[in-house]
Amino acid sequence: MDIKGKKISVIGAGKSGLAAAELLVRQGASVLVSEIGTFDEQTRLHLQELRISCEDGGHTESVYDADFCVLSPGIPPHVPVVQAMQARGIPLYSEIEVASLFCRARIVGITGTDGKTTTSTIVHRICEEEGRRNGYRSFSVGNIGIPFSSMVMEMHENDVAVVELSSYQLERSPTFRPDVSVITNITPDHLDRYGGEMQRYAAAKFRIYANQCSQDTLVYNADDGLLNAHFTAQDASFQFQLIPFGMEPVADDSLDCRTILLDNEVIIARTAEADEPIIAITEFLKNSFRGRHNISNVLAAIAVARALGISHEAIVAALKAFDGVEHRQEFVKTINGVDWVNDSKATNLNAMRQALASLPATAVLIAGGRDKGNDYSTVADLVREKITLLIAIGESAPKIIAAFDGVVPLKAASSLEEALRFAREAAVQGQTVLFSPACASFDMFDNFEDRGRQFKQCVHRL
């Protein structure tokens, strides 16, 4: 797309919106950044230096004087400015879509309800390892926290862009096309955005492959019932190559079409000729990176690496060196024989379920935040089995207390600091204190990273 001289409105001045605005103005567009909140002085000065027009405190008629609009992912489709854009026929694109128009690198797009950050990070580390040997670079961007637009002009033809993608980012990416796409799983999340309909949520995730063609690859989790049914349906027809992965046993090996799988605790690549051993799980699982769900993430990453033609040696070296992702079941410290674990990235019940299942012994659980329509009964049995005390925080504390009344001992804390004090008093040697909120962070914190950092700071002060 030639955007020189185009008028473009960017709605929302978060990291991705500002990065898109800077990319577009450097390519010769006339850009207006419109924010319903208030700019801080540093942002305002930066926009002025770049000669980017800006308005805050609401959207004026100026935003509609545009050839197209870049919409921040957190802005829902029902807000008035979005409705007005659509009524006037102004195209709405995501920051991901805009960045991809300028991308010369190979693109790996990774989405899913859970595991996408860990999988993205592992893929990035494997690509870095191979790149050091073969002279190319890997960039980890997207929903992981670094806007695609902020890095895309540094990417060259042989490089790899590992792009983590939320359903929100995929909604307005009509031409986005990864060379390799990944769907880690699809479980209920963000259903408030999709009218409570799983089908609509899944459809947003499936947009990742909408433009893929015969030379492209899609990697999917064959252990996920929804995904397995979708990609193996009798009437399903896909132009791209499918690489399923999985670790759940099947009754008949002849029916197991998975090409990256777990067999007797060894990850293997299955081909028509033979099963090729890749790595034993004991070589990469460790205290800071544990749990069966993480084996699934590694399977996905290996599938991507093989689709990219990465060497066996680079895959194994990167996996042996990998020590987990910040805020995702992150080991913080042992105090008086009690392990403290930061799982702030657990913003839904499935992520909490994975953390609970990974516990080596019983634990004290700290949970809560801004509820996303959670049905806590789905984890009640696991909580009963694993948790000796549940400490509830944030807006959802009353709902959590009501949901687990009679299931497990409960306490409500008015702050994160108070929750940690309760946990320290209750936990005994050999236990874990697990901070796995299962909720969004925005009631008390800027984001899940801020929440996790504050948790770790509190632990280190104990």
C-alpha cells in the first residue's frame, strides 16, 4: 500500500497506536492520534516532534477526515467512534495489519487462549539460536508487549518476525498473512467481547489463517477438542500445510496424524518413514519452567521451527537454555521452605487451572481482579485437591468467596500486600504460595506486568 499523502486517524494512544502513528508518518502519511483519555506531557511532546496531530479528552469530527483508521485493539466494536467510522465507510485496520504491509521478514503468527506468550518466546529463542549460526535476526513483537510497527522497518528479508496475536488484533487484519501460523488452544475467554458466543471468539482466532496459501503452514493443537474437530472435519478444505501436535495418547496409533508428539516422555517428529527423536522433556523442564501445558507449548514451538527449516541442533540448544517467561508461573524466591510463584499472566480460569495442575504439592492461592465472566465451579475440584487457603483480592473477591464457600478455607484481602501477609502466615514448609489471579488486572494495576512486578517486589520485601 502506498500511503504517502494519505490521511490516517489512529484511535487510541497506547503503545501500539503510537507506534503505528510513528510508522505511518515516517512513510509520508498525515496522521491524527485521537485519545479519549489524556496524554501525558512526554507523549504530547513526542507527537509534536514527529509532526503528528493529536487530540485528547474525546474524539472530534477531525477523526472522520481520513482515508482509513488504525484502531487500538482494546477499543470494542460497539463504541460510538467505531460505529460512526463504519457508518461513513472508513476502513478500520489493526496495528498488526498496518505493520504487516511493510514487513519484509518471514512472519510466524501465534494465537490461542493460553500459551501464546510462552510459545512465542520459545520460537523466538530457537530462531535467535539458528540466526546466530546463519546470519539472520529474530524479532519478538505483537501482543507480547512490543508493537510490530515499532520494529518492522528494521527487519530484512531473511529475518523472522514472531508475532503474538490476540483475537482483538486479528479482528481488523484483512490481509495479514503469516508464513507459519499457530493456534495453541481455544477455551472460553473474552466472551464479553463476543456476546457470550464461543463460535464468534473462535472465528476471530481462525482469522490467523484467512490469507494463507499453499506455501504456508498452520500448526495446531490436536489435543484441543475444538481445534481437532475444526481441522479434521470431513468437509474441511485448507490450501496450506497442516502440522498437528499433541501429547495425549490415542487408542489406535494408526489414527494419530500428529507430526510432533510426546512418546514415553520424549518429543518425536513423526514422518511417513520413521519417528525421529527430538528431545526428552527432562532436558528442558525445570523449577522455573514446569507443567504439562509447557510441554504442549514446546511441541508447538518445535513444529514451527521444523516448518521454518531450523536445524535440530539449534532447537535442542535453545530448549535446554530456556528458563521460562516472566509472570507465567515464574519462580520468585524460597522463604523458610515456601516457594513463591508469580503467575500474574493467568488472566483466565484455564491459565489458573494449568498452574494448579503444575503444583508439586499443596499451596496457598492468591486470586482475583476484574472478573471476565468466570465460572469458578470449573476449577472447584482442583482447588479442593491442591489449595489449603484461598485469598481473594480485587473486584472479584466477593464472587470468589461465594463460589468457593465450603470448598476451601477462604480469606479476603484489601490489598496485594495484605494478601501476602495472610499467605506468609498460612503457608508451611514444602508448600507454594501461588499468585494466579484468573482475572484481568485493571481494577488495581496498569496491566498484568505491573501486577506481577508488584507481587515480586512485595515477596522480596518479606
